Amino acid sequence: MRTFLNIAELWNLSDKEQMDLLGIHELAIFEDWKIRVRAHEAVPIPVDVIVRIGCVLSIYGSLVTLFPEERTADWLRAPNMHKIFGDRSALTVMTSGELDDLDKVVGHLLGMIYG
């Protein structure tokens, strides 16, 4: 979770965007997790949230393979003409709330790397 929060900071994500990525609907839960993580306390994270964090880590890893780290947020927020994005930004797709959409972005980026 700590790494997720660091990536979210690098990408300048709002709390809402972070919550959407994680599939969390209650701000109080998200705020509690952030406080506990920053205090180096254990946080019981549901499996579905762990899977989503894994997708974000994969997306981050792919982006820093393709671009300088400081440009990764720009790529996430720029409209993209690829068919999976439909002229929306990758971040818009990623924050739809659907795990399948996170997987699509992971697959797209891996395809860019490995062809």
C-alpha cells in the first residue's frame, strides 16, 4: 500500500482517483488506511484491492520502462487514440472502477514493451 501511495503522489492523483483505482467507495476507510500505512502499522487489505494494487504497480513499471519517470503522469492523462481508450486518457479508463479496465491498460503497456 505504501508503494501505491508513493506512485499516486508521483502521478498527482486525487483521493477520488486513488479510491477508484483501488475500488474503495468509502473515504473514511481510505483515510484510515493512509494514516495507518504512514504510521507503519499493519493494514488488512482485501484481496481484490491487492490485485488492483498489483495492476497499478505493473502499469507503473511498464511506464517507467517506456518513458522517463517524470513523463509517466503525462501519458496517463493524455487522450489516447488506441481502441481500448477511445480517445480517453488511460487514467480515465483505469478509474472506471472495473478491474477489467485496469487489466486492459496493463496488457496494452506490455504489448508496447514486448510487441
